[in-house]
Amino acid sequence: MAAPVEKEEAVLRAVEELAVADDYLDSSNLSSKLSVAHATLVDGVLKSLLARAAIRLETVTHERWQVAAEGLSYADAGSPEQRLHSFVVTCVEEGSAATFEKVDQALGKQVAARGRQQALKKRWVAIQKADKVFVPVEGADVVDDVAEALRTLRDQGGNPEGLQSDILKQLKSRKLAALKPYKTYKIFKGERLADARRVQATELTRTMLETDEWKDISFKGYNFKAEGKPTNGGCLHTLLKVREQFRLIFLEMGFEEMPTNNYVESSFWNFDALFQPQQHPARDEHDTFFLSDPELANVLDRDYLERVRRTHEEGGFGSRGYRYEWSEQEARKNILRTHTTAVSSRMLYLLAQETEFKPRKYFSIDRVFRNETLDATHLAEFHQIEGLVADRNLSLGDLKGIIHEFFKKMGMSRLRFKPTHNPYTTPSLEIHSYHEGLGKWVEVGNSGVFRPEMIRPMGIPEDVTVIAWGLSLERPTMIRYGIDNIRDLFGHRVDLKAIQTNPLCRLTF
């Protein structure tokens, strides 16, 4: 085999001998002439000359027969039917019986099974039913045309010349050979064929300019059509993809987004303003992360603080309250917010301070923190989706109607509601949807009407009702992307490659 430089020089000489611009060389013929494998010629020489514009290539697509690995083994050892027939004849000559077990042992089970099928089909052998042994059929014309055809295709490089169409059809049906496309090239003179033997510089340097060296150097042309090296761009996290879909649903329904950038919240806004008693188990250190510095929050509106205290201790607005001594110290403790309803309480308070009440629709999607035991479905931090509507004379029917419309846009049309208890809503309803993929009803959210003990101390008018609902972001994301462990979705165990390749989210369950 010629050395790489010699092969390149041989190609250049052959191209230079082309008489006119339309003349070309055939890469297949050239590879045979140079005694070089076609793939080696293309990858090792032609592509290099093409990059330097010394030649121009035009692709030509052909078809040729390609022998499978199984077919190559038959070309050397004979077809299974011929080998089975020879073994049976040998057994008869030796006076022994060609049983199924002996054939399997001699030829191997796979070859024996295929040989048995073909030999019986071609009537080269028969089976004596009494003792189940193979015997050769007298007068059978045993010619191993399969192995001969496979050798012909192998030796002629896939050229079927000299083979009948019926034998080619048989090879194809037995998956021993198949007609496959392959490419050759027409080789034309390139624009810079004269510079092919000169070293081509890729850039103009200061030294070249100072020494006039540039006058004798051939510069490689710029390929403005070449694609640059792919860059690693940023990818949206799977949760962010689903979050954006929920956000678009809220915006489409006319909601405005609440500011949720304060992860640290006071116990007052997170619990007390929601009429959640200070002895409630959810406020225990086993469920809440408390801050040590700063430990306490400032009081901005003492009048409102006093109204909340009185409602907890004495009741009001049709309530008896909780009948305990409310602690301002407990309410001022700073925590990592346990739900985004703390943001809702702040927004409702600001709404109550407006001189004229105007109906509002708010939503939020952000992170919350709870002191949970970590497992496949729970993390210490997760995302909560919340929507609320404040308007006059709203009813439980309005709540259910809005929830139906909201979940319908997510592709969940089959909903049902189950009564439940929340400290700050009454009545309260769990939301369940039928999941077609899982074949069962699953809880997808919680909802209710905010209690008067929560919204009246803020100053919300008597005829105004606030309805709200919420759900997690992680659960629909896990269902949508087929994730069964929440730690594979959020945290240090996330597969970055999966983040880069996950499809866009379409909320259709």
C-alpha cells in the first residue's frame, strides 16, 4: 500500500491529466488503480484535497449486495442444508442412525435447525417417522448454490453478475445478504489545484508582513458555509419548563403574579395572619425551619397586629377564637416560609389598605421549605403553585368553576372534590383528578374559601369573599416526565444530560 503522501501525489497527477473541466475521475476505479481501499482513499486523501479546494467532489449513489456475517460463515463452511445432508450421508455410509440429537451435537443446534428446515424443503433428506432419524433422498440433486452465491458476492465486492434472480431472492429472504446503498464520487479539478502542493497558511501574521513572506505563501480560503463548533448553551430545568406552562395558564386567565422573592418570612404572616393557632403542630420545630439571626421580625402595623391578637384570643366575625393567650414574641419569630400563602396574606393586606376595593386575581409559583424526612416523594424544599380571587359575593360554586377551568387547561377534565380541613379556609376541598395513565384518581391540589377571621382583621369589606387553591409543582412534573423519585428531579442527583434533552412541556395528562 502506498504511503499517504504518495497516494495524494498520485491523485493530484491523475486529476491534472484531465483534459477539460467537465472531465472527472471515478473514485471507485481510482481506488482499484492505486490498490487502496475506497474508504481509505476518501477519508485519507480526497477529503484533505477537498478542504484545500484542490479538487471538487460530486456524490454518486449506487446499490450493491452486502453479505451478512452469517452469510460469510456459510460461504466458507457451506450452507446449513448442505452440511446436514453430508452428515446424514456419512452416517448412512457408516451404518449409524442420523438422529436429531446426533445432528444437533455435530452441527450445533442453530445450524442444525436451519439446515433441517431447508434440507427438508429442498427434499435432500427425509425423516423416518418410526424411529425419527434422517435419511438421504435417493436421486436428489444436491448442489450448494447458496454457499456458491455467497462466495460470488463476497469475491466480487457485492456485484451480483452471473447470479440468477431466484437465488438472490432466496439469500435476501434468509437474511444472508441484502441490497445496500453505497457512495462513490466523481472527482473534478478544483479552483486551487495549482496550490495543492504548497503549504497553505491559515492566517496572516506580523512576521509575514515584515519579511514579505506573504508574497510567496498560499493562504487557505475561508469556508463561510462551515458550521462552527457547537457551544454548550444554557438549558431550562425540567421544573422551569412546567412552571412556565402553569404561568401561561394563569396569565391567560387574567391573573397577575405576586412577588415571591422573600424566602424568609415572619411567623406572623406565615401563620398568625392566616388564623393558624400558635399551638398548631405545623408550627413545631419538627415541621418548620426557624432562623437564629435575625431571630425576630419587626412589627410594621400594630393596629393590625392587635386585631389579629384579639381574633385569636376572643374571636369575632361569628367566631369564638381559640381561647388562648396569644404571644407577640412567637408571632415575630423568623422562619423559612412553609407555604406561599404567606405571600397571599401580605397581598390581601395591601389590597385592604386601598381606598376603593377592586376585584383582583393573583397567582404565585415559588419555593417553600419544610422540615420533612427525605424520601422518594418528599424534599425539605419544593415549589407551591397558588391562585386566589378576591371579589364580591363569591360562592363555593365560583371556586369549583374556576378550578375546573384551570385544570381543564392542563388537560385534566375529570375532577372531583372531597371535604377537608384547613386552618384558614372554610369550607375546604381537596381536588382529585382521574389519571388515565395510572388508571386511578390522584390528589392534585387543595382549595377553599378564606375564613372571615383571616381577611376581616385586614380590612377586607364584609361583602368580599376570597377563594383560593394550590398544588405542588413537582408532582405534575414527575407525572409528565415519568420520574418516580423526586430526588432525580430536584437536587444534586439531577441528570444534567436529561435536563438538556428533555422535551418542551405540554401540560396534557
